[in-house]
Amino acid sequence: MIPYGRQDISEDDVRAVTRVLRSDFLTQGPEIEAFESELAAYAGAPHAVAVNSATSALHMACAALGVGPGDKVWTSPNSFTASANCARYCGADVDFVDIGPDLNISVAALRGKLVSARAAGTLPKVVIPVDFAGRSCEMADIRALADEYGFSIVEDASHAVGGTYQGQRVGGHGLSDITVFSFHPVKIITSGEGGMALTHSAELAERMQRFRTHGITRDPSRMTHEPDGPWYYQQVELGFNYRLTDIHAALGRNQLRRIDELVRRRHEIRGVYDHGLGGCGMVLPLPDTTGRSALHLYPVRIPAGLAGGRDKVFARLRQAGLGVNVHYIPIHTQPYYRQLGFKPGDFPEAEAYYSEAVSLPMYAAMTQQQIDTVVKACLAAVASIP
Ligand SMILES: *Cc1c(COP(=O)(O)O)cnc(C)c1O
């Protein structure tokens, strides 16, 4: 089976992890800060806070921005459920903004919803745009709306580390208040499990660091009274243990050294797919326009009239040994969100996309033979008589 995504681990990655296993610190050691400062420098942001997943990072970002009961957080329905769950962890209400042709949150739909929300007194505190498949959202437009309507931006860039927007790296352009990356093995670089939040705000970084470790501070200037002694710390709020280990950080750090090569390889694969599948009836991903996609996914659409439709084509691709997948089941149609009052039909563009979507295998470690197998299997699957 050729999976839709998988990690690319080098011998040097293995050595980096082994080195930590033989060192003094398996956690709370030097690898974490090194990973943070190297990724911050790579992206072009002054602050980075590493945690054990992007899900934790999204929760931490919402908490640092003061999201709580009674607040509203909006995100894209075309995402993994973690993009919405983070607001629920904080007790806030979630709503969604439908997607545009680039499969990201539609700026026009966002503007329209903000106009209505202002009239109704229900403006969001935070909006979480998701850089679907590695393609940056229209961040300049979303920033302009944030300034006009007074919300903060947490960019869920779980798919987009290594990508750019208008010539600057995702995470570094400063249009988002906080940018979140994931290092799950199917993403661009991996630490096993892991995530990181980047920000240009020293205050937000400080709040996130505290939240990551139980709400504890060791900084006397943040305590309610003079320290009792050199051992002293204070828990000043309720936090979590969201720490990444040094073992994971060492892997992520070593992978970061190859990130541009890993993204370049994904673009090579995209080139083969675009060329090999052009004209076959599948609707291929849009070309990059506002920046360079990190190409986490290569999602195609199978129009209803093509070779029996998506479900049939999907089954044939699986039959041919491709671990194709579907990204995403619209979040608002999940039973948990239906219980909260959402229903099918609420966000028709995301639902229409879901009904036609297939993610083809896309990862840097693919061999030339695997890439050719994917193209041949796709051509055969759409040529079949239903
Ligand atoms: C993978 C992913 C997450 C969650 O990442 P984890 O590191 O697995 O917690 C969140 N949002 C999106 C869009 C993702 O693809």
C-alpha cells in the first residue's frame, strides 16, 4: 500500500535521537529551546513555543488570547476537528465560515458573516484560518478584517510549515497573532508527535510558556510576593503539561535542516501529477498564486459524472494499492458538532468539496516508481466504465 502521507527518516535523524537517549535530559533539556529558536529563525518570527502536538498548541494559543466561556471562535469547516475543538476546550462557542475555490476560508464569506455579527453583537474573539493542503490563506485580507472587526488570528498552519505567503515564510510574516505548526508524521517535517506556536508578541509567548507547564512561573517579577528561596515557583493560573520531550525535539530539529529539500521534493511530485493527470477528468489542485504551498496534500476532485463518481474511483484506487484518503469530513457534520446545533447544509461549499475529494499519495520519501504507479492507477480508475 502506498500511503497518502508518511515520514522521511534519515540515518542522521536516528543518530540525533540516539544522542539524546544517551544524554542527561530526556525532557526539559536543551533540545527544546534549540528546536524553538531554529524554527523561529527559519520562519522569521521572534518567539516560538514547542508543545507535544498542534492540538495542544491550538488550545494554548486560544488560552493565551484569553478565549473563555461566552466568547466566539470561527474556523474553517474543511479541516481536522482539532481546529475547532481548541475553542471548546476553553468553553467558547464555535462557528464556521465556508470555503472558497482555494478550499481555504472564503474572505468574502468571512466579511459577510462579520457584517451580520457586528449588527447582532456576536463578533468572534478569534478566527482560526487553516492553510489547507499547505496553501496559505489570504492572510493580508484576513488581517485587514481582524483590524476592522477587532478579532485575533490563530493561523492553523499544521499543513504549511516550509510554505510562503507573499514572499515571506508562513509563521514569519506577522499577519497572524499566533501561527501553529504540526509535526505529526504525515506532515512536512516530523518529531513523532509535536507542535509549535510562533508569535511576534513577547507577552503571548510568555503566556503560552506558562500554560504549557501547569501555569507555573519561576520569574520573580510575575509572582505575588518575593520568592521564599531559590527553589521557589508559583502556580499563578491553571495550565497543563503540554511539554515536548527532548527526544521528539531532537528529531524535529534534525528534520528542520532538510525542510526546504522536503518541500522541493513535494513540488517535484506535484509536477509529475499535474502533467500526468492533466485532462483525465479529475479536477487538480489550483496553481500557487499568493505564495509557495508546502504541499502537505495533493487533493483532487472527482466530479459526480466521472467514472461513477468519487466513491467508485476511491474504491478502485484502494484496490490498486493506493492508501488514498479524504480530507476533510466537514467538522460541523460530526456528531459532536451536530449536538451543538450544526447540520448538513450549513456550509454547502465544504460539503460539496467533501463529496468529491480524494487525497492522492504525497510525501517526500515517495520513489519514482511509486509516483508512476499513482499516475497509472488514477488514469485507469477514471477510465473505467462505472
Ligand atoms: C494535523 C492537524 C492538526 C493536529 O495536529 P496534531 O499535531 O496531530 O495535534 C490540527 N489541524 C490541522 C489542520 C491538522 O492537519
